[in-house]
Amino acid sequence: METSTPKKKTCCESIRDFFTSAKFLIYMGHALSTWGDRMWNFAVAVFLVELYGNSLLLTAVYGLVVAGSVLLLGANIGNWVDRNPRLKVAQTSLLVQNSCVILCGVLLMLVFHFKGQLVELYDGWILTTCYILVITIANIANLASTATSITIQRDWVVVVAGQDSSRLADMNATVRIIDQLTNILAPMLVGQIMAFGSHFIGCGFISGWNLCSMCFEYALLWKVYQKTPALAVKAGQKEQQQELKQLSPQRDCENNQSPEDSSQPLMNEVSVTNASDSPKQPGCCDQVSKPLHTFKAGWVAYYNQNIFFAGMSLAFLYMTVLGFDCITTGYAYTQGLNGSILSLLMGASAISGICGTVAFTWVRKKCGLIRTGFISGTAQLCCLMLCVVSVFAPGSPFDLSVSPFQDLYTHLMGEQTLPEAGHSLTDALSGNATTAPPAQELPPLQSYMSVSLLFAGVIAARVGLWSFDLTVTQLIQENVMESERGVINGVQNSMNYLLDLLHFIMVILAPNPEAFGLLVIISVSFVAMGHIMYFRFAFKSLGSRLFLCCSAEQKVEMDDSPSLPTTV
């Protein structure tokens, strides 16, 4: 009797299956969503600066509102993601996010077009109200974007990957590469549109993009949901524990507890407690205090996770000035680097980040997930040592004799005399330095060794940084119970924003370039503390895993050995 052999797929069929798979559709949806987010995040800062007369005040207020909102509402957003069906959460957050961006873009178009008339109405109060509306709506869009990120990147990706850890790592790496590419290309596109057109046209383009993108993303989400039946069901507690066994055999077993006993679904306990009190109608005070209880329960659940120190280590990496943000860009301008050189450095940084993303998948296959974080963290720290050396290298403006609070004191006391051009980091950021003559604005440096070492360290460290970020992301995905994924990732986002907010406060307190070297040393110290936390987590996890393996081997040997006679 002949046995039928499975027919091999042709090349065209394999390509067709890939482009219609749930994995590729998630990539497409994420690319569209991220492209719109990157364009908006870049443009809204430019719009706010332009609206307020080339001042960073509105931009600073917007950043403070965004960071504070995610810090306070991160746990509640995650809890909402956990307590509702996946498709409803994804669709709601998608619609709210894009609708707010569209509304904000239209409002900005009106402000740009009628700004002259709005200034004269009611002594400018109408214009001030428009500023408040823009910041409020943009903040709601950011909160919805946070919910979308938690839903798709931290939950849907895990379900689509199934229980295949290697497939999950590949999907995480691909999503991060998409982030890197869109982070470069999207601002370049909208920047060119605003440069050759106007801010009015830029607002219209972003609003139109989000309207079209929202329709495509909605359709892609529906297709992914149809192709992945597991998304329709959120597993029960037994299935969750079985999932944790298969994905994470390295779970912590301290205090003689089993992996099942060590996981503490506090959010489930809270929901059970609320369910037991259901016959009692909640009063007004209960409704008001419910978000506070959720906030507290979320942070307690985060603290009791086995990956607590791993999550904290990632958050500590946000307390740094060693990145390609407005702070580092402003410092680079004071050191004589022009926009062309900075664009090349940003491109090199993106390439370095992509290399780190690719390296993550290769190292994880060779060494395992936990050891990958150990290796990438060590690599990042070694590269950042170049930044510490740059503080004391020739050409560095580092000078402890200059008070780091000089500029802050000057502004608080209301003095009108500005620091000498080229000597204030805040001036470089706000664009005030551009009014000075070129010879005074950017005095020629005696040596470019310091700034060269600084950016060499920052760019090289991106390899370890993104590999480490992916490691911690996958650890959270694999070790957190499904019913708590949303709230734990929400708290993780809150921790990231908290440390990011602290780093901006640090820069505000010491804004002059002479103190930038001190900020570099503090930043490297926080990165080192973060990796020390991860090393503690890694040693404890690997030690408990080794203990489990040894216990299993001893049990097998005892089962295989001949039974000894019993004695009375």
C-alpha cells in the first residue's frame, strides 16, 4: 500500500502564505501605527515651539503632562487592557489614538491660519484655550498609544508566537527593527514637507495620514484576529500556569516555593474581592477611589513579580543624557557640530541599534535569554566608559569651578543678562544662540577629541542597549501571567517615564555645558546600577534553574537505581 507524502509548497505558495500570515499582518499594522506616531511626536514638538514664539515652554509643559499622565495612569491603562476582550481593546485604543491626532491636527491648522485674529480676541485667552486643548488632546492620544503598544507588542505578539520562544524572539526583534527605521524615516518625511511647504500643510498631511492609516490598521487587526483563534480567549489560571512552565523553566524558586506558588496574581485577587462585594452597590466614593486601588494593586503586583529587578534595570536606563534627544543635540551644537554631522551620527546610531537587534536573536540562540541580557549589559557598560573618558579628554568644557546652577539662578532671579553665546545649553536648545554672530555662537574648539569620544561611546552602546531592551521585554512577556500582562506592562511604562522625567529635571538643574560632564557621569552611574540589578536577577534565576536541573537528575538516578531492602 502506497503512503501519501505531503506535497511540498512551491516558492510562490510560500511567499503567499508569508504575506497573508498573522505574523506579517502584525508587522504591517505596527509599521503603519509607528510611522504615524513618529511623525506626530516629531511634529507636535515643532508645532508647539513655533506657536509660542520659538520658546520651549509649551514643549516642556507637554512633555511634563505626558510623563505625569503615564506615570499616574499606566497601571489603570494596563488593568483596562487585561479586563476587556483583546479585539475591543485594540480597536478602541486605535480609534481614540488616531481620532485625537486628527482632531489635534485640524485644531493646529486653524490656529496657524487664524493666529493673528486669535491673539486679539479676549486678550489672547482664546489662543491660550487652544494651547490647552492641543496639549490635552495630544496627551489623550499618547495614552491611547500606550494602550495600543501594550496590547499589540506585549500581548498579541505573544499569542501569535504561540509557545515558541524562538519565534517570539524573532518577532520582537523584527518589531524593534521597524521601530528603528520609522524613527529615522518618518521625521525626515514630515520635516521635508514642513520645510518645503508650511506648518499648515504639515498638519494637514499628518491628519490625512492618520485617517487613512486608521482604516488600514483596523482591517489588519481584524484579519490577525480571524487568523489567530487563540486571541479570542484569555486563558484561565491553570492554562496560564502551564504556559509559564513551558516558556520559562528558569522561574525563581526561592523560599522553597514552586513556580506556580511563586507567581502572585494580585490583580486577580483584587477582582475576586470586588466580585464578592458585588451585591453591595458601589457608592460615589468607591467609584472615585477605584483608580487609586488599581494603581496601588498594580504597583504591588509589579513588585511581587519574579522579573521585578529585570524591569527596574530597564527603567534605570532611561535616566541618562546619553541618547540622541534634544539634550544631546543641544550639547553637540555648543561643541561646534552642525546639523549635517548630527544627521550622520543619528544614522550611525540607528544602524548600531539595528545591529543590536539582530545580535539579540543570534546570542539568544547560542547562550539563552538570561545570559543574553548579561552579555548585552556588559557590552553597553564597556562602551559607555568612552563617554566617561570624554569628560576628561582634551576639548571637554567640564569645569567644576563653574556652578551648575548658574543659569537656573539667573532665570529665577529675573536677570536680563544672558550668558555668553555658546556657553548655555538651554540657549542652544531654544534657538537663542542662533541670533549671535557665528564667530561668537560656536567658537572653534581646541580639540574635538572629547565630543568624538562621547558620540563614539553613545553609538557603540546602542548595540548592547537594544539587545538588553529586547531581553527584558521578552522576559516580561514570558514570565508574567496572561491576566496580568497589561497591568505589569503599564507599570513598567510608568517606571520608564518616571526615570525619564528625572533625567529632564536633572538637566534643568544643571543646564550649562560645563556641567554636562557631571550629567554624563551620573547617567553612566544609573546605567551601571540598572545592570547590577539585572545581574542580581540573572544570578538568582540561573542559580535556581541549575538547582532544579540537579534535583531532576538526582531524582532520575534514584528512580533508575535498584531499590534497597527496607529495615525494621
